[in-house]
Amino acid sequence: MTNQDKKRFAEIMAGLAEVFTNHPISKEKAELYFRTFQNWTIEDFEKACLKVIKTKTISTFPLPAEIENALKDTTEVLKAWLLSREAVSRWGAYMSIRFPNPIIHSVIEAMGGWIPFCHIPQEELKWKQKEFERIYPLMQQKTKHPQWVCGIHEINSLCGGHKEVSTTTLIDFEIENEEVKEIPYMPIKGEFR
């Protein structure tokens, strides 16, 4: 943030004070918070504060760590959404996909599974992203997640009575470093999927 953002920053801080304490904040406190978050963009700060307003249940003014955690959570969810949509555009519904973050598997399953996730109409993407963002924190609380999401090839083979799916490819998908591996499908016996 720059000095040009100070007016918007003061408005956001006043909004936080109104919501959580019903008292104005001191100039010193506002300055301290500004220095704490000066390496952020004003947009990121506002996003994090809005998330704090939506999720904080105790009416005390948010600590800097709470605001920072809110931004990290928002960034993680957005990254997961973008990663999942990139996998849709690269491979579509036919391939089974293993994401580096298994929480994505649980979110996609909660949204109906990989195949419907791949067929979200363009005009519904905005709403489906909001649904993804709403479900993601709930799935973070789970201790077990599916190991991958099943594509059409795998489902058809398993429904046809095949115990091993030789025609299916499981994609280990990680876009951060552009490392994408295709490995032959091998069922893992006795493990949670």
C-alpha cells in the first residue's frame, strides 16, 4: 500500500471498528495496522477484512494475525479453484486426476463429482466458484480425503466389472512448476479413496 491508499485503508479500519467494537479506533492504532500491512495491496487487505467480518464470531477488534490468516485462506482457496479449472481445460472429464492438494478432491466430490464439475456451463462458473469457496473451508476440517477424482474412463471400467483399469490414466497434476505426470492407473487396495 502507498500513502494514496491511506484514505481507503482508514475507511476499511473504520468499518472493522463499527462491526466489532462500535467505537472509533485511535490514530495510533490505525497507523500501526497500516505499517503492519504496508507490503500488501489495498485490495488484498480489503478482501482479508471482508473475510474476517464474515467469519469472526467474537466481537473484539481483529488482531493483525487474524487478518493475515484470512488473506492466506482466501489465497489458498482461489489457488485451488484455479488449479481445478486448469485441470478441466487440459484433460476434461475422461481422465482421473490427482491434485497435489487432496482437499480439492473432497470439494469436487461435495459438488457432485469430477464429471459434473467438468461440465459446468460458462454462465454458472461464477456461482460454482462461490460454492467451491464456501465448501473448501468445511473440507479443510476433514482428516481423510479421496486420493483422486474419478474420470469417465475409470468409472466406466469399474462399472463394467473390471478390477484393474488398464485403459485409464491417472494424472498427477501440479501446475505450479508445470510438472505434470501421467502414471498408469493402479488400484490401491484397502486405502481410503
